[in-house]
Amino acid sequence: MSTVVIVGAQWGDEGKGKIIDYLAGESDVVVRAQGGNNAGHTVVVGDQKYALRLIPSGILYKDCINIIGNGVVFDPEGFLKEVETLEGQGVSADNIKISDRAHVIFPYHKKLDELAENKRGKSKIGTTKNGIGPCYMDKVERSGLRICDMMDTDTFEAKLRGQIEKKNEIIEKIYDGEKLDANKIVEDYLAYAEKIRKYVDDTTVTVYDAVKADKKVLFEGAQGTLLDIDLGTYPYVTSSHPTSGGFPIGAGIGPNMIEEVLGIVKAYTTRVGKGPCVTEEDNETGEKIRVAGNEFGTVTGRPRRCGWFDAVMVKYAARVNGLTAMSIMLLDVLTGFDKVKICTGYKIGDKIINHFPASLDVLAKCEPVYEELDGWHEDITNCESFDELPENAKNYLNRIEEILEVPVKIVSVGPKRKQTIIREKIFR
């Protein structure tokens, strides 16, 4: 086998898109297995930027098959717009396959997402209002509609109208909102069904056959470990499993088919939205990192909260994902600091803990215990090997590796493909 899972080992936004794109160039198949178009990857090729939300990053390679797996919640309108944008940039969408088992996002999901978030008032969780959570709710409630339902024109309209009627009752009676136009939704989705039909397939077979044939298969993560519905900072999480365990289910293969688990981490820490962030620097340091790293959301444009590297959190991510390797991203952003810090423990009162707590009340009381290292001022954006990095930058990476007990196999020193240092190959 030659399979690689890429996971975000922080709160998402770690720069996965660049490494996914880099490894997609070696891949035969790239699989997206969870989440929806609430996540985004920005890939830079030359002077061209590609903002990918739902379509796997292998789309930029003409011979690569791109799978939108059964664990994804699929927005047909968003997908078709993304295809149109990519084709306008000269990228073919021919090699896309959509799982017939994927659940479908409808306008009532987006409306309920918005209404519920607004109803929370000061307790908002920071949803993107793209209907992701409500679609997963229907999935778990066993009332959702899947791609295979859309493909059956004879029964789809009746099923959809039944769901719209139920959702309109919730919209009107619970949220005092304006009901949705059932005829318009049915008309739109019947049209979407015909447009996406050519992409639909049983992708569990495609992925299985590729693995068994020893093809290079890349499983593309979205969001991050600390946003996992079970293992993240609940309730400020997403509605799916962006951890390595989510891939076998979301792609429809056995867990024994996963060979390498590559964790993507920034050289510092960022977070979007609410909830405790132990190493956050709400000051000039945080602002310096934010500006240097262009820390604003791909999908939302929201400014990210920034701070020093939290090794307690990443060690937790390494454990629950079973990381076999790491890629350290945006190392160049830390250039110019006299000192750089790594959080090696949390202090609560007089007690030091080295694990990541489940309770947000406990996490909010934690103070970072820092290890301080000398920084560097040399420009590293043209470094092509680990040995070319300044000694202090190498010391920083080596110390992270020691603390986490996971090898750093890739180091990114800039946004472009060529600004990537490969210390050890990921695909065998």
C-alpha cells in the first residue's frame, strides 16, 4: 500500500492546502472524506491562487482522480460554482467523482444554521452558516437526503417536498422566520441533479481498488483536530471528524488501509472564533504574527487569533491521530523575533499539567508554561534544504520534534510550491 492521510493538528487553517497540493503531484487519487464547503484550502501555483472549498486539491493535476467521499456533506450549488471558477482558470473538472452516499445540503439547512446561530446571541459558536451542522443533524437523525436520492428523479421530488414542509414548520413556528419556496428549491435541485450526474459514482469501490492496486492515494483533511466533534474543544467544533479516524469511515475503506498519518502544524498557533486559546497573544506580538502570516480565513475572511506554538495541544493531536510525521508550516513568519517560545505545559494555580483538558472551563484557567529559544533574523524564504536554515531556526524545529516525539519531515518557508523543504519522502 501507499496511502497518506493529511490532518490538521491544531484548529485548522494550518496550511494543509499547500502540502496537499505538493503531495497531490505524486498521487493517483486524492480523497476528501469529511466536512463541506465551510472549509477552504488556498493553493498558490506560480502567481495564480486557487481557493478550493469542496473539490480536492488534486484537481490541479490532470491525471489525478479526485474523490468527494461519503463522509462529506455536499452543496450542489457551491460545487457547481467552484467548478465554474476553476474552469475559468483553465482547470479541468473531468476527473471528479462524487460519492452517491454523500448527504446533500439544501437551502433549509443554511437557513436553519443562520437562525439557530442568531438565536444563540452571546453564546454563538462561530458557524459559517453554510448549513453544515444542520445537514449532519439530519444525517444522524436519519432524515437526510443523499446524492443517490437526487439521482432517482421519480422519488426525489416527493422526498424533498416532505423535508421542506417539515423544515418550514420549524422555521416559522420556532424561529418566527419566513418559510422557504418549495417549488423554487425543487426546481433548482432537479436541475443540479442533472448537472452533477456525470460525476456521481460508488467512490468506495474507486478508493478500495486504487489502494489494492498499490496506487498512491492521498486522503485530504479539512479543518483540524481541535475542531473534531468528539475530540475537539466542544462546543466550538465542527460537525464531523477531521481526525485520522474519520477517514476510513468517510472514504469507505478499512482502517488497516491507512499507512502514513502526516500532521500539518503552523510554527505558531492560530484560532478562529470563540473558546480558550492558551498561547494567544492579544498584543503587538500577536498582531505581528497575524500580519506576517496573513492570518485571515480563506472562506470567511475573519482575522485569526495568534500566539506561540502550543506543544501541549499538538502532542494531544499527535496521540489521538497516531501521527507518523509532521509538516511545519509558515516558519518564515517567525523571522524577525529576537526570542521564540514553545508552550510545554499548562499551569493551573500551583499545578502544572502536560495534557490537554476536555473541559473548556479548565482550559480557560490554564496559563502557558513557556520554553524560550533564540530567534533568527535571516531571510529563510529561499532555503532549499534543512541545512541552509539558520542555526536558531533548526534548533527551534529540533526542539519541537523532541517534545512531540514525531519526526518533522517537511518544512515550509513560503507560500509557493518551491518554498518547501522535504527532509524525508512521505510516499514510499
